[in-house]
Amino acid sequence: QMYLVESGGGLVQAGGSLRLSCRAPRTITSVFNPTNMAWYRQTPGSQRDLVASISSRGITHDADSVKGRFTISRDNSRKTVYLQMNSLKSEDTDVYYCNSVPVQDSNWGQGTQVTVSS
């Protein structure tokens, strides 16, 4: 189990930017570093959707809806995964979570709310 803490969400106007962070403060680096990680988002009442993933080697994959706008990265020395979100749209409004790939249900944290006003 990884204890994950998401932060960086907030209220932003359409076209603006936010940078989300996901820390794993209680996970040792020998566990975090080889773990593939991803950002997911969820609208209440809907399923969680994959936004972007990053492998242990730094290979990334983005959902079609965010390609060219969002960038996922990781800093293994800080046991942190980032999501840089640019050109935000109202449809990006959601709660954003990080988790491993594949998902471990025990890893889900509180998430961070992103609200984009049009």
C-alpha cells in the first residue's frame, strides 16, 4: 500500500494553468521508483478516468482529451508525481487522484479538486 497525498488543485479561469503534485511520503524509494504511476480524475457519480500515466522509466501516455495540454512527470528523489495542466477547459473540472498502474484500491487518497470557470 502507498500512502498518496495529492495537492495543487484550485479554482482557475479557462485557459489558465495548474500544477498538481502527488507525494508518497511513507513509501520507501525502492518501492516508489519502480512503480508505474498515473493521474486519474472523477466527476461525482461517474467512474474514475485515466488522465496520464508515467512508467518507472519515464515513458508517458496521455488521454486523448488532454494531449498537448497536460504533462505528467515524476521526481523519484522526492517520491513525487506531477501533472502540469495548461490551457484548462471547463470540462477539466473534476477531482484529481493519483495511483499506481495498475490501480491498487488501497492507494486512493483524498484527491484534489480542480475547478475551471468559463
